[in-house]
Amino acid sequence: MSSFDGKTIWIIGASEGLGRALAHALGQQGASLILSARNLERLSELCSELPDARAIRCDVTELDSVRSAVAEAGHVDGLVYNAGAYDPMRSAEWDTEASLRMSDVNYLGALRVLGETVPGFVRAGQGEVTLIGSLAGYHGLPAAIGYGASKAALISLAETMRHDLAGTGVTVRIVNPGFIKTRLTEKNGFKMPMLMTPEDAADRVVKAMSRRRFRTDFPAPFSWFIRLIDCLPDLLVYRGK
Ligand SMILES: NC(=O)c1ccc[n+]([C@@H]2O[C@H](COP(=O)([O-])OP(=O)(O)OC[C@H]3O[C@@H](n4cnc5c(N)ncnc54)[C@H](OP(=O)(O)O)[C@@H]3O)[C@@H](O)[C@H]2O)c1
């Protein structure tokens, strides 16, 4: 028996990539799943591959959609905020609409979903919140206009919740993956170090969800390298620029 047996877990951003692989991994561990995203067809297909799962369409950029999904979901033991949007973008090629879309899905969507669920968790004295951030949230990296800042905001949000929710019975954790081979990273024209399969990344997320640890960064040593950048002087980080 696993720690997910009989637990109802809501994955937001479950139709593709990491979320889809996570649904399979949690399903194998006995979790009862609620799967959300915009593409209901892909979600229904996924539900048919799993022993105990139902789909609820939800667009995290629309508060009404989030509210009706929360009402339809009913009681959940835990939620995973995995919805994400990404377009590589340099400052000189700024696409206003794309940068706003990334912020809307990656960060503001989390505010909508958590604002509609966390107070209920606190009232019940239980609930688990897992936020899927990114190693790109730790430092301003090149070609990450919109994306990097939205993930930094998500990490900051998790840190605040970690302070505020202590002693309430509600657990919050942030999981920051490195590169995963999904439709999202297909847009990258560079060689991605330590690229993982969605299945490998999902196994690591499940492991993180089984522990009480607040923060999980992977894969090492790439994650150590990213965090080290913050300790280096600007002179070294931006040398020659
Ligand atoms: N791939 C990587 O290298 C990598 C690295 C670090 C972190 N991450 C993070 O991991 C998460 C999953 O990314 P992925 O690589 O698996 O990307 P993906 O394959 O594009 O999956 C993204 C998921 O988010 C959902 N989504 C997008 N916009 C949404 C919206 N407005 N409302 C509800 N759901 C929405 C998508 O479903 P619909 O399109 O059906 O709505 C899809 O299920 C993201 O948060 C991403 O930032 C990815």
C-alpha cells in the first residue's frame, strides 16, 4: 500500500507532458485522480488509461472556469499545480502577448486556483499543495522573458505559503525540475543539459510528494549549478556582456 492509496489528487495541467506522466505514476500508486486542463478530449483519453480518474475542464486564466472546476471537484486531499506555458523569448524580440500569457498561466493561474482551494484546506485542517516551478525561477536566465519571472513568482508564493501555513495541517511544497522532453521544450533550439523523460521527471515528483520536504530541485548536479549562480558576483555572471 502506498501513501497515495485512497487519496484524491487533483492535477491541474494534466493533459500533456509532465502532468500526463504524473497522472500515470500516481494512478499506479492507487491515487484517485481528478485531471484538469483545457483540452477535454486529451483528458478523457487519459482517464480511459487509468483505473480511477475523472476529467474536469479548467482554464486557469479564467476565474469563472477555476471556480466551477473547484465546485465540480468537491473534496480533494491534494492538488498539483502543473499548468504551464513557455515560449523562449529574448528581450530584443519581446512579444507582449506571449509574455503576458506565460505569467497568466504559470503564476496568476496559481493565484486563482490556490485562492479558491487553500482557504478550504485550512478550514479542514488538512490538504497538500504541490507547485511545479522550474530551476529557471532561481535566476534571470537568457531568453526567458515572461517565463523566468513567472516561475520566480511561483517559488516566492510557495515560500510565503510555507511560512503562513505552518501549524494549519496544510502542507505546501515546491518542485523545481530542470529540462524535460515535452512539447514545451521542443521550442528550444539549444542542447538542453541533463534532459529528462516526462516519466523520469514524474517519478521524481511522486517521490517529492511522498516526503515532507518543502523544496525539491532536480536533476543534480544541474540544479546545484543553477543555485550556485546566485552566490557568484555579477562581475562573473555577466562577464563580457
Ligand atoms: N518541460 C520542461 O523542461 C520543464 C522544466 C521545468 C518546469 N516545467 C514545468 O512543468 C509543467 C509542465 O510542463 P510540460 O513541459 O509538461 O508542458 P506541456 O507538455 O505543454 O504541458 C503543460 C500542461 O499545462 C496545461 N495548460 C496550459 N495552459 C493551461 C491553461 N490556461 N489552463 C489549464 N491548463 C493549462 C496544458 O494543457 P492544455 O493545453 O490542454 O490546457 C498541459 O496539460 C509546467 O509548469 C512547466 O513550466 C517544465
